[in-house]
Amino acid sequence: MRIGEIAALVGVTPRAVRHYHRIGLLAEPARQGNGYRQYGIRDAVVLARIRRLVELGLGLDEVREVLAGDEGRELVEVLGELDADLARQERVIRERRARLAELLAQAREGRLAAEGPVSPELAGLLAELGDLGDAAASPMAVKDRELLTLLDSVVPEAERVRLMELMRDASGHAPEIYALLDALADAGPDDPRIAKAAAALAACLPDEAGVTVPEGGLADVFFGDLAPAQSAAVRLALRLVSERAEGTT
């Protein structure tokens, strides 16, 4: 194969092939009498592996280290690994297309949340919260939706499903809770409404929500976006739920 042929076969440009030669990532093949490079199947396998590793986000120095580990391996073993890698890619693509088809259907039917694309669990929860009338327009409701969207992106799937189920259980009380928390936007640290809001929030949260919220990370993002009195009310509510859960065990 000539350089253009191997580049087309693997899915890279001849310029990329020349660059890999220049930096020593791809060994120079034998040349024909006329000076043209002549590539074989082994060259194509190595080039394909370079492309895949780069697409996976590895830097060229990291690719070099991986390729060094391939030295001495049988061609059938390297080909088998490439085939397995392509099979994984196919599964990922199928899963992404299935998710995209679902989002596309929602968009065409006008059911795609403004925060989307989001998981099916969050889409269902946001749809319920969106039916809460004026409550959905409250500042606290907006912050709540933003936090849920963030959690939907960063929390592992199993934990995300559990979290959304917990939130769905409490969604029926959202108008009342949002109103109580909104009223604390300018409240002082000793405002008696803090305890009232905390008690109302704790009453609608399931015992499973009674966990200690760690400092840092998402906790800082969430509580840092709240007014001091609002933050105090939410923290107190979680503590009340935790105490309630401990009392039932």
C-alpha cells in the first residue's frame, strides 16, 4: 500500500502518517525502487492502534508507551484487541443513538425539558415540577432545577436513579417548600421561620434522605448558592431527617 492508501484504509490523513513517522511513533516502512513507501498489514495495524489511542484521549507520548508494550506480541493478538475495542465502540454508539432517539422524540413532541438533554429520570421529575404553576417560577425552584441538572450529569447512574426517586416522593410538597425557602432570602440567622421551613422540608423528605452532607464539592456549590438562612434551613432539615431515621432503626 502507498501512503494515501493506508491513510484512507485506517481513517487518517497522509499528513498524519508523515507526522507519526517524523516523531518516531510509526516506523518507516520499506521503500520501493522508485522511493515510494510500501506499507503492509502490520503497518496498518499499528497505525489503526495509534488512531484509536489518540481518539481515546491519550497524548502522543502516552501512545508511544502503549505501543512499546506491544513489541513482540503476535499479530493475531493485536488484531484481536483492536476488534474487541471496535466492538466496545459499537455498543457505546448504539447506546448513544438509542438515547438520542429518545431525546429527539421528546423534542418533536415538545416534552424535552429546557435543561435537557437530561436523563429519563430527571426528565420525568422536571415534568412534574413544571406542573406546579407559580412555584416553578420561584427563585428557589430555579436553583433546585439547576442543582438537579448538575447532579444528573455527575452522579453515577445507580445513585442518580435513587436520588431522583427520593426527589419525586417529595415533589408534591414543592410549592409549599419553595415558598418557605424563598421567604428566607433576606432573613437573619435567628429568624424563627428557619425552623418552620426546616420542619416542613424534613416532613416531606423520606428517611433515606437523612444523610450527612459533606463539605466541599457539590455541597459547596449548592449551599454556596443559597442565602445564609436558606442554607441553615436545609441543613437543619437534613439533620432532622437523619435523627428521625436513626430513631426508627
